[in-house]
Amino acid sequence: MKTRSKAKGKAAISPVMRGVSSYIATALRKPIPAKVAECTKHHLLDTLAAMVSGSKLLPGARALAYVKAQGGAREACVPGSRIVTTVVNAALAGGMLAHADETDDSHARSLTHPGCGIVPAALAMAEREGASGTALLRAVCLGYDIGTRLSLALGGYAFSEAGHDTHAFGPMFGAAAAAGALAGLSADQVRHMLSYTAQQASGLSNYARDTEHVEKAFIFGGMPARNGAAAATMVASGMSGIDDSFSGDRNFFYAFGPHSKPELLARSLGTTYEILNTNIKRWSVGSPIQAPLDSLYELIQKHGLKAAEVQKAVVRVSHRGAHTVGNREMPDICMQHMIAVMLLDGTATFQAAHDEKRMRDPKVLAVRRRVELYGDDALQKAMPSRQGIVELTLRDGRNLRHHTKAVRGTSDNPMNRREVDEKSFPLLAPVLGQRRARALIDAVWGIERIRDVRKLRALLSA
């Protein structure tokens, strides 16, 4: 009788995989610079505010109904609700809440929304593990580093143009990294976790066809958070996998080429922190609308303009941006509507950006008819910098113009702690109440003093 031959030795592990897996496995034991820690608090609070406010929007309501029906072990809460469920379910729902609209952060160069995928998975795993606030903070920072680099390694915009969704791929690996680090996985286990993540990596860049933002919330936030958390929990439970899915026969980057540069995934880890290059939105609207609203707001503040004074408003953004937000069905991703709203209100609040009835308001429609949107060659060349120009023709014959080159909240023009606080409070208070909203914000600012993240549950539940 023939006997089975002895198993061959394991394949060599590539430098990229070795460097990334070791970094993830040890990240929580290493302090991060004070500037990076402060920035991470900004993004943690900003994403929590997006999650809580998103619980009252359609994608959030659908996500909450879904996970409530799933039941499961009581491991982690879903912010903005009273649901306590499994890590995987909490990550899924939290991710959809975080991207229930356009409030969450973005990383322009990698074409990702890191927070909505990474923070929910990190928060859920931190709860299950009873992790400290410091551990949560470092895990979130780690997730941004891995998630954005993964997207860049796949080719960023070129990867998206081929039909893939960078918003799903990058944050999925970021969520896995954050969750795996909090689960205490060893470097060997991290390699298996990354293989499970690679097997789940998916997403099509056709999300603009989703007219209710529900599937988009799943693609951008829910799926990456869920899959990353699932990969971490499966390996933590004892599942094994491929030692290096990033190299060798039929590897991850081979499958998703030809623009892949795997070396970018490990480059400058521990010295360049990508959370510092991530943008927080000043306005709760789609990214291409940010710069024009900044420009219009500056003109309104400087000249005390009223809508009745404006005969015509010309808005110029990149061709890609104009295509994304031109005359869309939803208020928060419709350029013409949001320009009209700001002209009428003098600002653009979260409530105004989600008031669908105003899209049919005759007063708004009358102003909207005066708004023209154009894609601009020069602004397209400036990408990934999302610049915008607003040109106003007034009824008294004056012509006003403002070009926003660095949107407030971007890495080139970052918001300070006070501004992030002022953005977050009105998103949290309607759901949590003013007292708990204030307490939650203060808890995030002092997150290092929290020994067990589960203490945040009382502040996050509604």
C-alpha cells in the first residue's frame, strides 16, 4: 500500500507579507505620535457621529432591522440603537450606519472612505475583547494605514476605472487589520486573516446607480466592516489559511492586476500615518460638493448675499465630480440642489442636506434653475485634490468668483478639535440627547482614560 508523501515545506513568505503581518501583530504595543493620536480622535468621533446620525436614515433603518432579526451572542453594541449582537453583525450594521449618507471621512489619494469600514469593526472587536480606549485608538490608526495602502497598491483610480470598487477593497483590509490586532492575533495568524480577507474582497464601482443609498452604504461601510471582522474572528477561533496570499501562484495582486504595486502596502509603515492624510467633511454632503459649498459660503459671508440677489450661479468641478453629483435624486449628493439650499439658508446643515421634501419646494426649485454645473479640464487635472470654483452673476451687474483649492477639513486645511466637536454635536444630540451627546464627545477626547471600551455602550445606545 502506498503511503502519503510527506508534506513539502511551506512556501517562502514575501517581504511585503512579512512586513505587513508583523506590523499588524505588534501595532497595539507601540505608541503613536501625539499629533497622530489627536487626529485619530477626530476621525473616531467623526465616524461615531456619522453612525449615530445614520441610524435615523433609510440605509441605517434597514441595517438595524436586518441585524435585529439575526440575533446572536451579545458581544458588541450597534450605535444609535439598543441592539447588542455579534461582532460581525455589529460591524455590518455600524458600517452601513456610518455611510448611511455622505457625512463620513474620505482619503482622496486611495479613493476610499476609511472610517465607515474600519471604525465599526474596530469598535465591535474592542467591545468583545474588553479593550482599552488606547488600544481602540491605535487599532483605528492601524486600520487607516493598512486600508489606504491596500487601495493604492491595487492602483487607486486606475483600479476603479476598471470597474472595481476601491471603497470596498481598501477599508475591508483596514477593518481586518484593526480587528485582528484587537483580537491579539500573532503574525502567523495575521497572515491567515489577510488570506481570508483577500478571499472576500469584492465590490463594483457601479454604486452611483443606487438611488436610495442603501446598497452604497453596504458597499462602502457594511461589507468591508463585516468581512474584515469575520476574517479576524474566524482566525481567532482557530481557522488556518494560506500563509501568503499576496505572492506566489494565483495570488491576490495577480488576480487584480495589471496596476498592482504590492510594495506600496508595506512602504513607510510606522513613519507615515495615513490618517493624517484623511479628510473630514465640513458639510454632510458628497465629496465633490464640498469645495463649491466652501466657496459659496465664503462669498455669502464676505458680501452678505441673499438668494434673490443672484441671477446665475456657475459651479465648476472635475469632470468626474460633475458626473457624480449632477442633478442626482438625493439631496446630499445633488450639487444644484445643495447650492440652491445654501443660497437660501446661508449655510448647509445636516438636516437641510437630508430634507427630501425641499427638493420639490418651489422656492428651492426656482433658485436651482439658476445653477449651472460644469466639468473643468484644469480641475480634473488637479485630482485627487477636489477643488471647486463658484462664479456668481448678481442682478446689480456684479460678478463674484471664489476658487477653493484646499477644502476645509482636508489634510491641506484640517479642521481643529473645536470644529470637529461643533460638527459632531448636532449629529449626535437629536438621537442621544444633549447630555449624552456631550458626554460621548468628552469621552472620545479623553479616550486614553477608558480602561474598557464597553463603558461607551451606555452613551452610544438610543
